[in-house]
Amino acid sequence: MSRSAFLGEFEQVTLLAVARLEEDAYGVAIRQEIEERSDRPVAIGSVYAALDRMERKGLISSRVGEPTPERGGRAKRFYQLRPPGLKALVDARETLDRFWENLELDPEVPA
């Protein structure tokens, strides 16, 4: 995997949230998905910064939806995983799987 396609942990969970949410993947929903699955708070600015960075890398694409009355007439920006993003996720998982292979860790036993 090239260095530009290397995913940090937050990029991975953000891409996974986009993949899970499918057509409902917009900033606030992505943040909620990450918070629920990671059980930790996430700043919305961090989500948008990661989305912007990954869109520039070509891992995701975005489109602007229709304006909605509940948002004061503003439109949501929806995100979609692109093939390079899917490949980056699969590569990241395969890399981690290789590190975990034949490794047994017991959190009850001090290292």
C-alpha cells in the first residue's frame, strides 16, 4: 500500500462508518456512528477534517442533497465510499490481521 493510501485509525473508523451508513452517510450521522461503535466522544470538526482529507485522496466522494426544512433550508453533504477507499480498508484489515496472526494476548497477565 502506498503511503498516501495508508489509513490511520480515525480514517479507518470514518470510512467504515461511511460504508455502514450507505446512502445516509452525512457528517452528523457519521459522527454518531463512530461514537456509538467506539464508545468515545468525537468532535464533529475532526469528522469533517477526515472526510475532506479522504475526499482529496480519492477514497470517498460527496454530493449535496436537497435542502430540508428541519435544517433551515440547508442541504446535507452525503459521502460515499469509492473503490480506492474500499481497497484501502481491505488492505488495512489485512495488514492488522497479519500482525494478529499467531499472537495471543491476555489483558489479565502483565507484559
